[in-house]
Amino acid sequence: MPDLLKTLLLPENRLIAWVMVGLSALTIGGLIYLVVRRRLKFTIPLLLSVEPGGPANDRAGSNGDDAIRRYRKVLYAKVTCLSDRSKGSAPFYHRTVKRLSEAERSVPVFDETVYYTLELLPKTGPIIPRKDRSSGVVDSRIVIPWLDEVGFRDGGAGQIKEFVQLETNQDSDTFLTVSHFENGLQGSEQDLATDVPEDAEYVRLMVDFSSVPGAARFITADRACIRHNGQEEIAPIAQPSPALFVVVCKDVRKSSLIKISFNFDWNRLA
């Protein structure tokens, strides 16, 4: 080996030496590339995970190389004020809902919940209309992809205080809406729910009473469930803080409804 190195270092053999060095470098570089590529193939999906404890995406195809995105939905419902109208409570304020007739436009607010709904769609394209429903009054204010004003194709539908149809004329893979629900928690209607328009990787429902004075003393979550085709399945409720209730459901079927039922014990508050 020493004699070979001495021979290669002779001036007349330096070109051969440089060629051999180049080939060696290419070989080593190729091996490193293959090792790194193989490692990234398995680590990148983990780095992209958005749901703790689960994969970032499902896989399409037999080899599992082509990642596809599944439908996901998050609803954060913020209860800003809460009282019992039947006990003679005064309204917190009067909300003007412009779409209603003049006689019903000024709404006395005894409870209010703001729904922030985010939907992550499998692909960019047209978004089918969504519906917000309540036993009280719905006042939708924001739709993204952006609309300057929430409108109604059916003028008569705009006069129904318990119902709003939300739609956009833009293609997107993300849909965000913000709606105010007034007086939807009066009487026996002490529950909050969200529907699932298509098969979902997961749906997360969060209800936050932290703006309600003394909430932890008189508000409890009786049960949560997933309802599909008339069948109900109990869902676990997490409580990260005394006034925050969270339900996370995975692999939810299209046309399901996820609901949390609450109990307001006003006597405990008094």
C-alpha cells in the first residue's frame, strides 16, 4: 500500500490520484444520502403531527408514501355571560341583530355564547353551506374565506332567528366562522353541540365558562355523547381547569353530532 501511494503521488500520476479521490467522495456521499433519506422518510411524518399521540395524516396507497389530509374540526365555545331569565334576572344588554324584522331586531341577552368554529378540509375546493342552529337567537358575524357581510340567498331564511346558513363563494381548504348565540342556554336547553359534515380524523369541542362569575361553584358537565343514526355513544370529558370542559373524538363518522350536556345549579351560586 505505501508503494502504491508513492506511485500515485508522482507528478505524472497525479491526474489518476485526483480521479480516484473524486470517485471515493461520490461513493461516500451517496451512502450518506441514502441513510439520511431513509431516516427522514420515517421521522418527517412524526414532526408534522398535529394531534398528540396520533399520526399527522392517514396514508394512501399500498406503500404508504403518499400522505393525504383528512377532515378535522375544532369548536371553541366561549360563554361570555349567563343568567336565568325565569328567576327575573335583568338582561345583560340588548343585542341588535340586523337581519331580523324590526320588531325582533333588539334582543335582550340573558346568556351569550360565542362559537369559534374551525374546519380543516381534505383539499382545496368549494365549501358546502354550513348551518348554525340554536333554541335562542343566532347572530353570525365572521366567515373566512372572508365575506364583508354574512348574506342569505333565501330572504325568508334571514328572518328565522334560530337559524343561520353560512356559505362562501371562494374555494379553500380552511373554513372559519364566528357566531354569537343569544339565550340558547335557558330552561332545559343546557347543552352545546356541533355537527360533523364529513368523516373526520378528529373533532374537538371546548366549552369555556371562565368569564362567568362563580362558574366552578354551580356549573357541571353531566355527560357528553356522539350521536349517529339515532345511536348514542358516551364520550369522555376532560376538565383542564374548573370552568373549561373539553371533548375530543377521533374517527368520527359523517352526519354525527357531538354534544355536552350541562347542569346549572343556581341554588349553589346563591
